[in-house]
Amino acid sequence: MAGGVEANTAFHTGVDRLRLDDVVGEIAWPDGMEDFAPSPYERLQSAGAETVVFDAIQPGELEVGSLTAPPPRHRKIIRGDEFLLGREAEVVIVAEHLLPAEGGLVDHKNRLVNLHGEGGIGKTRLAQALCDLLEDYRHFPGGIFEIDCEPVPDANQLAVTMLQAIGVASAEQIPHPAEMLAAALQEISNSKGDVLLMLDNVDPLFDADKGVETCRLLKQLFTDCPSLRILTTCRRQLQLGGYESDFLVDPLAPQIAVSLFIQSIPDQDVRNSVQSLPPESMKHVFELVAALGGHTLSIFLAAHRIVAGFEPIAQQLEQAPKSVAKFLAAPDLVGVPPRQRSLPASLNLSYELLSERAQEIFRKSSLLPGGLYRHVDTLDQLLGDDWRKWIEEAHKIGLLRYEQEDQRFWLLNPIREYAELLLNGGEGNDFNVAVANHWAEFASLQNFLLNPAQNSQAMEKLDLPEDTEEKRKRLAQFHSQACAALMSEEANILSGYRIGLAIDVAAGRRTATGLTDYLKLYDKRQTNAWIARSMVEYSDNPETRAAALNNLGSMLSDLGDREGALDAARESSEISRKLAEAHPEAFLPNLATSLNNLGIRLSALRDREGALDAARESSEIYRKLAEAHPEAFLPDVATSPNNLGNIPSKTGARDRALDCFREVVETGERYHALGRNPAHIVGGSIRLADFLGEENDQE
């Protein structure tokens, strides 16, 4: 070939003949490109051609025995083709901590950066992206070397593995690999520049038995090699005594998590189907991703479970969040280690390192989705006085997170569900019962402290001051403390409520009652409606179902769902009527109450005639009951004409309304004669005065 030489893509293994002054190497190409141009080896690799022709600058021939391209500056030995979304800020922040100081400034940065967090949170992928960024910007000219430490048994073998990574031949035969490693790294630094070692999955090397030797090796390398930087990934903080900076890898933000889920679906047709789902089905994607808590491995595995088949895509997505931990396994994945094929396999690596007592506390924490507050004694009775010690052990191993400001331990949802699976395989049922009753008692106590005056007998046990003002302050203090306690433990109480409904309905009812005033105080209408609906579903007899339906109607009315409120009130009235027909003495008061509520719901939907009929029947029942038991039912007699009067007043029947409100006042006077002072008389008197005033104005 005139003026040139052939070379194939095996260029790095050597060629037999070159032209005189053919330019090869890392700096320049024959076409004149200089300064950071890729080497011929890299250029040939990217070209992907079997034959490449280099034009000679000058004629002539030079015999060479062998030509070997320089080793790559960035050795990638870990697969890194997964998506990286939403981590751009973390990459830049960690890179700033890894880079040496410039311009001769004193470098106060720690030379080891550790990315830690739960198994599967995305530490390895973040570290890979960081190495790619540093390579792109030509940092660490001495080389960037990625090393998988999972199969490395101890510190001595770690030194051997590092030697192999930086290109030292026959490293396994070197008698003192740690000393040789320090010398080799120093030589590279002196000749080329700073070196970065990325040590992935160093957890096994920092066990109780191996951690001391590993720490000694790393500290010695930092002493002997001032230009060395190390990036590690681990499920825990390394605690090297000030040598490292720890970065907790956070879960993905919800919108980023949804994008990652869709892009991780391996089948293009399925991915397109998910992207084109209508809004009513797309909500299942958001529900599934929310259940995954931004946990990267969980998102990746869930995406691989959405496949084309007999079951529609929308149905697969709807069913997935109901059992996240069981769903998160993709055993058919190839090219990845077992810990990346299922969530339990990944988390087992951490769980098995815990002591027996720490494992127990970790399992039990699965029933506390709101977290565990270390500064209060709320959980001492449930978990034991020593739970803080053992939960700290689980935290250090990377299974729980800790919020310093709130002093709260908590679990990402996929990890919590994994722990719950472990719990249900052992002591789950007994502990479930204990949890349900614990939160029922807690909610009942805090509900009392919200307003102690509601229970005069219990109030006497509070040992309140005699002074009225001091007593008022103490009661206000109780109220504030109860509000804070219920607010901080709300998620745990609701979890206990769910458990109670499933295994101990009585405990569930006590919890619901204990939350009533708190939920009303903070206007948590959605939660109130959810509790009311669940109480209907778990009613075990007609009487409790009728009462639960009455309550549900009130909650739905507060939410503005008037049709739903009417349906609940109508069903409650039907049940109460059947009960009253069979046992009138026991259930006539319930029927009157249900009819009264039905009238209110009908009136809200402007069915005045229907509302009037229901209110009139309710009033007649109360009147008959009051004749037999005046002390018990005269207040209801006072209330029902009041409600009855409101309905005809809106339909223009002013005379009938006036009679109703006059009856309220007269009934109240009768009740007052019995030594009582009902509050109902006030409303009736005001309405009567209003009506009489309006009539006087008209005259």
C-alpha cells in the first residue's frame, strides 16, 4: 500500500511493520490532531473497522518487533449500562469532594469518599457515573480503576486485587502485596498523576473480624501515596477515624422514579403500552412506584416483571403494589449477580450480619411505618427498654435510616415489607395482636388528654392544681402534648388500626374512637372517611353496621359527597327499622337516630318532602320514648322538633316551623323542671325568637 501501512483492530496486540515517522501513541494523530486526542488504540476500537490505513508523513520503513498500545486510563470491570436518572446533583457534589485542591492550596478534603445506603439504593451505579464524569474531564491522569470487592475475602487479597487492577503482572505471587501496592501506586502517581480507586461493595471487608486489617491497609496507602483517592460503596458508614467522608444515597424523587420505571421495562412494545395508558390506568404506575419508595433496585426489578402476556398490562400494574416484597424478584435476569435479581437476596446480605436480638427488633419495626422515635418511651412497652441499642445496630448495617432532627429511625417501604415477610414467618401473629392493642390504648389515652373535662372521674386522677388559672394551664399543656403525640405517631396508630381490624376488631374500634377528636381537630376528613368506611366493612352484626353507616354518612357529608352520605344513611335506616321491628325496646332509639340523619341527608340534596317525612317519623318515635323514659329521651324530643322545624321553614311552611320551635322550648322547660339544663333549648329559643321577630316585622 503506497505511503501507508495496514493495521487491524487487534492493534493492541502488535503489528509487524510501520512506515518511518508513522505517528502512533497517546498524543497526536497523523492528521494533525493534538492535545487530548484519543490514542490509536482507542480510535481503532471506536471505528469498528477491520482495516484502517494510516498515511505516512515521510517515506521509509522501520522494522519493529512489537507495538503495544498503552493500557486504558479507566478500567471498567463492572457492568454499567443501567439508567442513571435524577442523580446529576449527587455526581457533581461527590466529584467536588474527590478532586484534589488546585493551585498549590492546602488540601483539607478527606481522601476517601464512601457512598452508603440500603442494598439496591443505587450506590454502584452512582459511583460508576462519577468515574465516567471524572474520566470525561481528564481528571486523575494516573488512572481510574474500578474493583468489585464482593468476592474479595480479606485485606491481603484486596491488595492483590488492586495490583491486578493497576496492571501488575503475577500479583498473586508477590509475597508482600500491600508493600508492593503502595510502591506501584506511588510510581504511577509520580510518572502520570493522581490515581482514583473505586472499590465497590466493600461490606465484607469491614466485618468485625476483617475491618481492622482493611482499615490498616487503606490508611497505609494514604500515608505512602499522597496523590491517591479512593471511592467506596458500602451499606454502612466505614468509620475510619476521620479519613473518610460519608454520603448517604437518597431514594429517587417520585417523578424521576416513574421515568426510571418506564425506561427500565425491557420490552419496547410493553414500554410503549405503559406510556400510552389512559389516566385511570396510569395512576396504577404512580401507586406502584410510590410503594417502591424511590428504591432503585426495586424499581428496576418491578419494571422487569411487567411483560406481555395473557394478563393485561393495566391489571399487572394494579396488582403489583399489593405485595411489593414478593413482586420484586426477576430470577431470569442474566449478567447480574444474584443480589441484583431479587430484593430479598440483596437485603439478606445485611440482615444475616445482625445479632439475633437486632434481627428481632428489625422484623418488628416493619409494623411501625411511621418510624421509631428514640427520644420518647412510647415503644418501650412494645419493644423492650433496650430497643434503641439494637435498632442502632440495624441502622449501622444499612437497613434503616435516621433523621437527626426528629431523632427518628425509619425504613424505606420495600425494606419494611421485606421485614414484615420475615416477621410473619415467625412471631408475627402474637406481635400483631400486641401492636393493635398498644396503639388502641395509646390513642384512647391521648384522646382523654385532649379534653380531660369530658371524663370527670378520670380527671380526678390527674392531680391537678387547686388554683383555677394553674389548672387551666395544666389542662392546656396536656392538650398540646396529646396533639403532638398523636401527630407524630399517626402513621403508626393507623397501621395498628389496620392490624386490629384484621385480627382484633375490638382493638380497631377502640383505636378509631381514640382518633375521632384528633382527626376532627385537625380537619383530617379523608382519614376520617377512610376509618368510617373500614368500620362498615368490618362490622360483625347489624347493630354495629347501622351505627357505622350513620358515622360514614356524616364523614362523607363533610367531604361533600352528598349522594354517598345519603346512601349510607338510607341503608342505616333500613337496618335499624328491621331491628326495631324485631326488638322495639332495644332498637327504636337507633331507628329514630337513623331517620333523623336520613332527613338531614335528604334535605342537603333538596328533597324537602322526603326529609320532612323522615324527620317527622323520628320526632314521633322520640316523643313516645320520652313519655316512657323522660329523663333519657326528653333531650332528643327537644332536638328532633328543632331539626323538623328547619325543614318546613325552608319549604315555606312557616306556621308548622313555628309550632316546632315552640315545642322545642316547651320540651326544654319540662326537662329543666327535672333538674336538667339541656343545651338544645338554646337553639330552639333563638329560632323561635327569629320567627316571632320576622312576623312582627311583617305586621
